[in-house]
Amino acid sequence: MTFSDDSSRLEALRERIKEFPTAPGVYFMKGADEVVLYIGKAKNLRSRVSSYFQPSSNLEASRGPHIV
């Protein structure tokens, strides 16, 4: 996968997140093999999930190396 593919994938995810509800909710982070790595809850689901896809986010520092 090239950098532009990663960039396109990231942009597609950001667009999909815009459709998430702003209500409270639960979210799952899954690995490539679909195994659940992390379960989170949020007062504003769209805001919480989108925070993981900001250029300044560092999932390894905030959630550990098993999430990245």
C-alpha cells in the first residue's frame, strides 16, 4: 500500500465518521483479523471516534502499541 492509498483510506474514514451520531455510544477498535482490541464509550460518539483520526493523534501513546 502506498502513502496515497493510506491517505485516501484515511480520508474515506473521516467522511464516514461525519455520519456517526452525536449521541452517547460504544465503539470497538478491531485488528486486521477482526479481533476486538479495545472497547470504548463516549458521550459524543462522532467527536470521540474522529479524535482518533486527527493528524495530531497518537494512538500508541494514548492506547498502547497493541492498538496501532
